Amino acid sequence: MIVPEHAGLYVLAAALLFSLALVALGVVRVVRGALVLKRRIEAYEDLSVFKVAEITQARIAAAERRIADLPRLRARAEAALAEIDAAFKRVRLIAQSVRFVVRKVLAIF
């Protein structure tokens, strides 16, 4: 049997072309699968579950902001109670003063 002079190179070139064709076929299959997956994911974005999840996350964020404001609100409430207590003491002192003056005036008559 007579083998052509560069038979090894021909076989190597054919194997290289075959492997490139297999790689191209693999890339095509992967890209096709990726496109199908992308369409499925885009279809899932339209589900109401995701909308409900977004609304819930917004509500949770609002609740967290309100919870973060609690110490400031508590300090304001304590300051308001201190002012009410001080006002009550002033009113009591005024009432005592008025009672003292009325007794003195009544004692004159």
C-alpha cells in the first residue's frame, strides 16, 4: 500500500476541521439553550409573585425606616412628658398662690 507523501498532514488537517466543526456545533447548541433559558426567565418576570415580592420588600423597607425612627420618637415623647409635668407643677403653684390670696382676702372681710 502506498501512502501519499503528506498523508499525516492531511489527516491532521481533517481532524482539525472536524474538531472545529464540533466546537462550532457545541457553541450553537449552548447559545440556543441560553436563548431558551433567557426567554423562560423573562417569562417568569411577568409573574405576579415577583410583583408581590417587590411590594413586600417596599413595605419591609418602610417598616424598617419607621423602626429606626422609634428612638427619636421616644425621646420626643419623653421631652413632651417632661414639659407636661413642668406645666402641671406650674399650674399647681399658681393654684396654691390663688388659694393663698383668696384666703387672705377673705380673712380681711
